[in-house]
Amino acid sequence: MDALIAMALRFQMTSTYAEHLRATPETFRTLVMNLLSHVGAAIWVADRDGVPVGMIAAMLYVQPMSQEWIGREICWWMEPEARGGRTALKLIRTAECWAKERGAVVFQMMAPNAEVGRFYEALHYHPIETHYMRRIA
């Protein structure tokens, strides 16, 4: 659990989410507990020699317009020293297979920057929308 929270905090601090979302170790702990207890959600951790180097969390939902089951990444993180290898791809493919086995017909990934977007496009993901955020409170 602590390793997941530490990775989530590093993700937040190194992305543009930090200026818009006020996540804390406690809110991440709640997120992890909620995902682990939800039948339509899962978390996978990749390790090297027993040391966590990456993680992906995903959930299922029904798309409101099509009524199709969709798999969706909630958060995905690779430690910088673990990037560039096959570990990241294995995590994504594991989440996709999990979603497909549960009836999902689409899997969604979020790209916090253009570099990650290019990685997804190389995996045959297509950009659909751009999300914009503004703090209002």
C-alpha cells in the first residue's frame, strides 16, 4: 500500500495535475482502498527484484451514450529508471485483458503530455478529446 501511495504522489508532483488536484497521502490511501474493494476495479504493480517500479489502476464503467462497457485507466505510473522497457507495456496489456475479460469493448488511457500521447498512439490508441481543468474553489 505504501509503495502505491508513494508512486501516486510522485505522479501527481511531476504532472500538471498538481496545480489542479489537491491529493494527499490520505486521499490516495482512500483511492487505493476503494479500488481494491470494488469488483469493477483493479490495481497491478510491476516490480524488479521485489522493488515496485510501476503500477496501473483501472476500472470499468458503462459509457452513457453507447451503453457499452469501457475499461478506463485511473492512474498509471512508471518510475523514471523503469521507463523505456517492456514493463510499462505489460502493465497496460494486463489492464486491457482484465477489462476485455469483463465485457469491455474499449480501453481508455489518459495522456498528461504529448510524449505519453505519442506512446499511446504507437500502441494504436486514438486521441478522442482534450480535457481542460480549472479550479473553482
